[in-house]
Amino acid sequence: MKKIIYVVGLAVLAAPFAAYSDSLIRVKCDDDAGASVYINGKFVGECPVDAPAPAGTVNLRVRSEKGDYEKVFEKQLRVVDGVPQRVEVTLSAPQLTAKAIAADAGRQLKAAEAGNIEAMQKVSQLYEDGIGLEKSPVKAKHWREKAETAKAKKILELANRGDVASMEDMSNRYETGLGVAKSASLAKSWGTKAQSARQEQKSSEKKAKLWAKAPFSETRQYFHNMGKDVQFVTSSPISLPFTFVFDLISLPTASTNMVQVANEAALRPSTWGNPDSMIARASLQLKANDPAAENPLIVAAIK
Amino acid sequence: MNRFAVALIATLVVGCASPGKQNVVGRTPPISIRGWHELQGYLQGVPSQLRQAIVQEGEARLPRTVNAAIQDAVESEVSQAVLFDILQHTHNQALLPDAEFERLASVVIGKSQEQQSFAAALAGYLTQSDFGCQQPVYARYFQRRYPSANLAKPCSADVPFEVLNQYEGAKIVWINPKRVKSIHLLFASKSQSMASRFGHIALRLVVCPEGNTAAEVCDANLLEHVTLGFQAHIDELSLNTIKALNGEYKAYLFASRFMDMYEQYAIGEFREVYSLPLRLDETQRELMVRELADIHWRYAGEYSFFTRNCATLMQNALKISWPDFAANEKVRGNYLRPDSLFEAIKFSSLAEGDKLASLDDAEREGYYFSSTRQFYENALNEVREGMGKPAFADLEGYLQINPIMRRQARADDEQFSTRLAADRHLREAQLMLEEYSILRSGRVLMIEAAKYFERQDFLENSDNIRAQLDGEHADVFEKCLLTPIRQHARPIQRLKGIPVKSDIPEMPGQASICKSIQSRKLLHETISGIKNADSEQWRKLIELSEYLAESIANLKLLKQM
């Protein structure tokens, strides 16, 4: 019964347009009343609306806007002269308006120009897709490369600080030339460093697990008791040199120049704490005598 | 006390002299005629009174037959042997030791040793052209007692010292006295230990770098500065108070690197070190360096912590090697404490005491080295402030954290890591803490190792251990453990004076094969395989060595930043 009433209603409404070889489309928006309705790009009213439409193929577009976001419905309809149609509209999920997209692209561009790596990557994509910015494969490439260069710089810093994943990343980058000038020797060098650091990390993790079970209680105790015990040794020179004892006890590892370590360890406190002291001057002189040596003490002394 | 424990803490001073003994038996055998004739040549330049006394003694001893053994010897040796023979049998007062010689001998060779024969020394002085270079203290005495113009021979430019380095053992360091820009009296402030309750006193040779004698360059050349100080040779693992009071420990004039001494006192024990320049002209400095070298190679006396200690022995050495000191009224007292001796010299005309008037100025100019405690505490605070959640409150707390955990904590604290990479001052502070951990754990390792080696007594038990090893392990055990221990276990030897290069005994070293990773592994396996009551101590030592190795790894990582 309801269907009969609806068809009769449409027929009555369509009668006045019959003479123009047109028909009528009833657009209904259940959840988005008030959305603008366009037929072939022309605003025809707010949803719900009954709108005349020419026979043939027509484009129906319904749009609702709130702030920077809009919801859209688009459909192509086949209109038959004198035959009314009914369209139930369900709008899309909210999405940025073209204006907002352009504004966001502008902000990203500004951030990218300020050195933000994520923004660089986004701007590159925007140029690639022509979203918010005029499509430009050249500019897309420019920003992609710039982003990779900046990213490589950051990763290099991390690698220099001992981050193993970053060392591996740098090895790959030098191998492929991603963000850096391609270099087989640097790729190899970082690869070796990464491998050695990874091994060291594993060994340390293993030791840490062992030590976690027995948190070197004896060693802790030693540092509690230092003082009296140490005195008698320091008052009498020891014949067996430290390096002999240390080599004997420790498992073979990379050798360490203990004299150099001890010299630097002895010079550093006063160099750091009192750069005006004779000890600091000795540090400076040491560096001057061996300019090739990488001696961080010099910095503290100058400071 | 077993031999290995002795080896571990025995000093490395080497050399040997079997002192002559004055023979006063009634029968006097004849002397060689050829030797007597050759001796005449040596006596040409000798003061006439002395020559006459010798001739009188010699002629009375001429034999009817010639001693064949003496005939074969080289000329100077023949002459010296004949002269020695004459002198050791004489009763002529002019040819016998006097009180002054006795006093010198006690300072140069030590009373506890058999006294070197006056006869042997005088024979050497009259017949050996290099006697003045080898035994400058006695040579100067003879020069005073028997003045002569033509006996001195120019000495080689460099004087050797056996300088101890706690990390690498002893090394011979050759010092040209002309490179010694000044000599300072060093004083390390007191500590809680019995041995250092009144401080410690020594001398510091301010050695210029080769080819540069600019004062400021010499002063800052700290790595080459050498200290000379009398120390007890405590040949056991803990200080025996009774022995210390009874003078049962031996004393030697040890040479050390200044930086080792600085590390020991200013860092290891947080003591202050004062360095007082003595007023010496170039001639006096050279004389002092050569005569101290003489004592360094020859002296072995008793050490008693109250009556024959670093202060009293130093006074004696200064009295003979520095005439101004011997003559100065203000330092006439017998100073039993290092602090008293230091104060007396500081306020006398013998030293530039005013250099210590302002400690700030003194620290800048190298006359005062402050305790580093405050620097470490400041560094610790700076690092604590930089870290999000520091797990330590003080230096001891820092040392008690597993170095791997310390590394992990830094890596986990991204903000701190970033600051460490960017802020050199903070990074230096962090480096200081890791280096402190290395120095401290190194000391503990040596103490614990000494305890272990003493109990294991490898030399004593070597046969038992070797019996359980295969050929490869036994070979490494012998070459890389027992041999070095035997080398270091040699008793402290004394030479008959300042040696020339060819007279210096070979320093103990390790065979090159022992440095290979394979050898070290085999040796490690050998010791780890010994299962007895001390195996637990070995495990503790390995743990300590890992602590040290991980601290070094932390250091390397921080330096790479």
C-alpha cells in the first residue's frame, strides 16, 4: 500500500515536467539532512530534495562540510524521460576539504624547508600525487632526496654513538647511495663495525644475564673494602707487572695499552677540574708532541 | 712465605756485587812482581804521601816467585788486584778507612750489607779510569782525602735508572743530568695507613724533553719526570707491624715515574702532593743526579718505620750528595718524620719555599698537585644531573654498578646520550668516572691476584700440575707462567756502582710466544683446570678482570662519541 502511494506521489510530481522531456530525482539523506545537492554540478537544494533532472546520464553529488572536513556522495544516474527516481544517500567518512589540503601542504612545505625530515617525505609524496601542491615529479624527487640525506645524517650520528642498527643502516646506505654518496669502502667499514658491535652486544647481553644471576657480590665487596688493603701494596712496588697479571687472568681479547689508559686517566681529573693547572699543561704538551693522536684531553684543557 | 708470593711483591732492582772483605789476617802472602811494576804506572799521578805509603807496603810484600794466575790477567786488573792485595793487609792509617768513609758507606750501600772493602774501593779509584763515573760518591771522597788533579775521566752523558712502572714492570731509563732542569723535594700528605701517617717524601727530577730545555716545556714534561724515594720492600702480602718496628724490612732507593706516584697519591689515595724546588746550580744538580744514581744501584739497608724511614734515609742521601744541605744550620736536626723534614727544608735557604705560598699559583706552576677527590665528585654530580635516573649517589656507588649496566643505563637514557655526544665537558666527566673505575679495579685485581698466587704456589706445585697436562698445555705452563715467575722471583740484586749499558742485567720479559691468543687460551685453560680450595678465588679474579675489561670497553665507546 505504501509503495503504491509513493509511486502515485512521484507521478503527480513529475507531471508538470513531462512536457520538457525531463524527470525527477528524489534525494534522501537519512543522517545528513541539510547536505548540499548538485546535479551535473549545479546546486539544486539541500537534502532531502526533489530535483528535476534531464533525461540521459546525470552526475549527482551530495556534500556536507564542517570546518576543514567534508563528507561527499557521488553517483552517476541514468534518467529516463518521465520516470522519477529515488536515491538514498549515504555520505562518505569525513575527509579534508581541498582548501584544507592546500593549507596543510603549505604547512608541510614550511616544515620541510625548516629541516623536518618527516615533512620532507610528506611533501615529496604530495608533489608526487599532486595533492595540495601542483603535481611535480621533479620536486617530488628533490624532496625525497633531501629527506634521505637528512635522515642519513641523523643515522650516522646514532651509528657514531654506537647504535648497532644505525651502523647496519649506514652500511646499506653507502652500498646503495641512499642519502649519501655511494662508497663501497665505507659500506664495508660500517658493515664490519656493525658486525663487531653486534657480537659485542650479544656477548655483553650474555654476561649481563650471567651477572644478573650473581650480581658480582665479591666485586661489590671489594669496592667497599678499598682503602686499608690497598695501602700496603702502594707502599711497596710490585714486581709482577699489571699487564702480566691481567693477561694471565683475562680471556684473550683485544689488547689494551694500559700505560696510555693510565696516563690519560691520571691527567684527566685535574685537566677537567682545573684547566689552569700544570697537569692540564702537561696534557696540552702531550697533544702538541703527538698531534696525530686523538686526545680528548686537549679539549678540556683548552676549555 | 713461599717463593711465588715473594716473587709477586719483590722489587725488580737487579744487579749484583759481592763486596770485598778487608782481610786482616796476620800472614801476608807475596804480591806479583809484574803486577807491582805495572802498578807503578798508575801511581804516577797519585799524591806523593799516598804513593809513598803504598810503595812502602808493596815493597815489603814483593815475592821470591811470580804468581802465575795474576800474570795472565789484563794490565789494569793485575794492578788493581795487586793494589787491593796490598791495601787489604795494610795497617797504615793513611790507607785505612776513616769515620767519614764509614758514614758514606752506610748511606751508599747500607749498614745491613757486608761493608764494601775500603781497599777494593781505593784500588778501583787509583787504577780504574771510569771509577768516578761508576762510584761517584766514593770518588769524591777519595778526591777530598787524597787530592789529585789527573784522575777524573769524563763520564758518559746519560745516567741509567731502573724506573718501575706498575703496568709494564721495570724499565731502564737513561737520563742526561743536563736535561734535569731542577730537582724538587716531593711531599705526599699523610694518610691513614701506618706506613704513611706522617706523609711520604721523595725527590723529583724535572727532566726536560730531548732537545728542548725551555723552562715551561720542562715543567710540563710530567710523563718523563722521575721520582727517587726510599721505600720499604714489604716482601709479604700484609704489613707486619712488629717487623716494621724492628727494622726487618729492607729499604731501597726506588725510581718511579712521577705520573705513577701522582696517580698513587693524588688519585689512588686522594692525597695532596707538594713539589718544592731546591736551590741547586747546574753543577750541583749534575753531582746530585749522579750520586743518587750511585745510591739507587747500590743501596740496600734496613727500613724501620720510625727510625730509618723515607725521611731519615733521604736526609742521609742529601747530606752526602748536596754539600749545601750538609752545611746548613737550619736542617741540622735529625728529622724522623717526612713532614718535619719537608717543613725544615721549606723554611730554609735551601729551597724556594715561597713557591708554595699560594697553592693556586703553585698548582698552576707545578709545585702543588691537589687531591683529585673534589674533581671526581664534581664530575659525578655533573653526570648525575645529566642522567634521568642515576643509580648511584657517590663514587663508591658508581663503582659498585656492573659496568655493562652502566653502559646500558647510558644507552637507555636517550636524552643523556644526546647530551654526552654534544657536550664535551660532560663527556670528559663521564670518561673520568669510567677511568676511575679502571684504576680502582686494577688495584683490587692486583691485590686479589697476589692472594691467589700466594696460596696456589705454582713454583712449589709445578710438578703436580705439569703431570696432569698434555704436552701443549705443559709447554705453555712452563714458558709463559713458571719462567716469568722465576725471573721475577730473583732476589733484589745490587750492582757495584752505576752500570754502563753492557753491565745492566737483562730485564725480565715474556717470550713472544706467550703473547699469542692461542698461548693465552691454553694457559687460561690450564689454570682454570686446577680444581682445589682456591678455584673459587680464581673465579673471582676472572670476574674482576671482566669488570675491568668492561670498564675499558665503556671507555672506548665514550671516546668514539
